[in-house]
Amino acid sequence: MCLNLVRNPTVNMSKQGEVCAGDASMTDSKVVPSASESPSASQLTQPPAAAGTPSRLAWLDLLRGIAALFVVFDHLSYYLLQHVRAEVYNWFDAGNYGVFVFFIISGYIVPASLERKGSVRTFWVSRLFRLYPLYLLAVGIAVVLYFVHFGSLRGEGADPEASFFSQLLMMSNVLGGENLPNVVWSLSYEMVFYLLITALFIARVHKRSSWYALAFAVAAVAIGGLLPQAYLIHNVATPRLIAVLADLAVLAGLAFAVVLRGMSRLLGAAMAAVVAIALLAFNGGWIWPWEALSILALMFTGTMFYRAEQGQYPWRRAIAIGVGVFALIIAAGLWHSHALGMSAHAELLWERKWVSAFALAGLTFGAGLALRHVRWPRPLTWLGLISFSVYLLHPLLIESYHHFSWTRLHHPFWLQVLLAAAFLAVLIAVSSVTYLLVERPMQKVGRRVGWWLDAQFGPDRVPDHVPASPEPALAGGSRPPAG
């Protein structure tokens, strides 16, 4: 009951990879100061309020809210408004569109958060308290629903130990897990991105975002179709062993990156990043390797646009490269989908939806960026604030809804519209509660833990030898590009 990217057509459709929005709803969306700002140790150990509270980037919240609604429609329309779904999906995949928007936003704001903090330790502490509390709550609810016969564990109960290790780092989709809830597939690629940008940041080569975007896009076209899917767990070792070894390697690498300094820190971060990329390339589940490479290209494109908005990269070049990356990603899908054995009609239908979803996702992000100074209504930005809860919890709510036999009856269209509206109202209410009682308080705890660690052990800012441009964001390309 999630959006379908390309799948092996020999697999039963009900068991194919069903994917939802990504971690864009999980990211910080604060106004990011210039990279040349270097707070003192005393500033780093004090709450931001001491220096003024930054305002949120409301346009990102607006886009998150839009993306979340499209993902919810994608999943809910399996049970309500099926006729609307059938018409829409002849031309456009709402789920793909939503998840692509999420990934671009994540690429835009997550590296900005790391660079704003300037601290690998603070960044990962904030990620931990931002993601895990709600993630654990969602997994817990899924387990409870299973025991009261309202939901399923999606096969994760067959080998609880393997499931634990595959879910531990929220990388289940590259560790042979079944994703519980099913939407957490995208967190795997978010985590790969986090590990990669951490290594690039420590190595001080993180500014070359356009290079990375193009490199992953070219790789998606050139080798994406040659890489095997889930190769490691099918040919090298058991899923449990792969998950244990990968978890240990990533955790050890992160520990080195957070605790140590100098070359040891870089080697630790590089080890974690290499393991993550290897898992993405050789052990991915549900989505094909060329799709995974396309996701990274998409995220680095978002980072490149952030640099252009900050005046670190020429807008004209950023737009040209962004168009090129999107063209390469679309070409990768059109090229590699021919090897999947679909019928001519199914292939034509898939190609239409792949192109339209990508093109509209890019245009949506571009429109949001162009209108970033507009004051948007609070209800619209609120939906973006709670979008992580909406993303993680709506499949569980759908399972609960579908448990009742009357939901399987054929209802008149007007009643389906009312039921969908009621479902959305309940979802927003529940997500608002979890945001206010879980997400926001735990984010505050994370900030306090970060300040405490800075006070106890000193700040661990990574020196940045590439200063940000003092020019305004729309100044153009009068300085050498770094993006």
C-alpha cells in the first residue's frame, strides 16, 4: 500500500516494493547562517535563544505538506477513491512525485544543517533525537497492532534477531529487512546520504555538490543496470550476518568520526560511508540499484541548489546542471526499465509516470524556491511540521481502517470522499499529537544533549577552508563556483 517504483514483474504485485515519502520531513529547516560564521566555544554551549531564535523556512514546510498529502493519497487510494486512482495513475504516480519532492528537500537542508552546526557530533546527536523517538514509536505501534490482529509484521516475525539488526540503524531496505512500517524503506537512503555527507564534510570536499549529483546520475545510467539487486544476502552470507557486520562497521565508523580527531576521524567516517554505498549498490531491496543511485543524485542536486541560494554557486550553472541531472535520471529509468520484461503497454504506462513524476517534482521544488519569501498560511506550514508523523503513522492508520469488514464494501463516490476526508482529519490530529508530545520535546532534548557535550568535551567543529560568499544569494556567478 505504498507507491510502486520499478519492480521485478515476476513478483506478485501485492508483495512488490511499496514505497513512500522520504526523510525530508525529518530535517531541520532553520535559516542557515554563512559558513564563514565561527561561533565561539561559549556560544556553542548556550541555547540558540541567547543569540536570537532563527525563523523556519516556511516554503520547505509547505512543500513537505504537499508531498505528504500525495503520499497519503497514493496509499489510501488502494481502499478509497479507487476510480480516481485509476484515472490519475494512467499519467502520473502521486507516490513517486511525493517521495521525489521529499528527497530533494532532504538534500537541500540536511547538509545545510551539518554545515551550520559545523560539528559532526552535534549533527548526529540531533539526527538521533530527531528520528529515533518517533521511529521507535511507529515500530512499537506496528507490533501492538499485530498482537491485537489489526496489522501485520510484514514477515519480520520469522527471524526476530535478523529483523532487529536490519532495523537497528534504520537501513532495513539495504540490509535484507522487510521495513516495518513499510514506509521506512526511504530512511535507508537517507542514512546512506547522512553517512556520505559526513565523510565528505570531514574530508572538506563537501562543497562539490554538483560533481556528486552528476556522478551519481551518470552512474545510474551507465552502471545502474549492471549492479545486482540484494546480491550480498543471496550470494555471500545470511541476512542476519550481513546486517550484524554492517551495523558494527557503521557504528564503529561513526564512533571514530564523532569521538576521534585528525586522520582517525576521517578514516572512521570513510569506512561508514563506503559500507553504506556498498550496501546501496549490492544489497538493496525493493528498488533497483539504478533507482538508488538516482535518489543520491537527486539529493545532491538539492544540496547544489542550497549552495546557489546561499550565493556559493552560480544560479545559471546550477539550473543547467539540475536540468542535466534530471534528464539523466529520467534516461536511466527509461533505459533500464526495458530489461524488466514488462509488456509494451505496461512499459509505456510506467515511462509516462516516471517522466511526469520527476519533472513535476523538480518544478515543484523550483517553484517553492522561487517563492521562498512568501508568507504562507500557518495551516499549510503546520502540515509540513507534522509531516514526519504523517509519513510514519499513516500506513498504520490505514491498516487499522482496513481491518473492519465494512471498509471492503463498495461505497458510493460521495461516501468515499467523506471517508477520505475523515481519515485525513484523524491522521492530522494524531500526527499533531505525536509531533507535540514526541517529536518536538525530543528535539529539544537533543539540543540540550548537544550543548552538554560541547560544555563537557569542548566543541568539535571541523575547520572549513572554503568560505561562504559575502554576496547576497541572488548575486549570480561572480566568484569561482564551489558547488
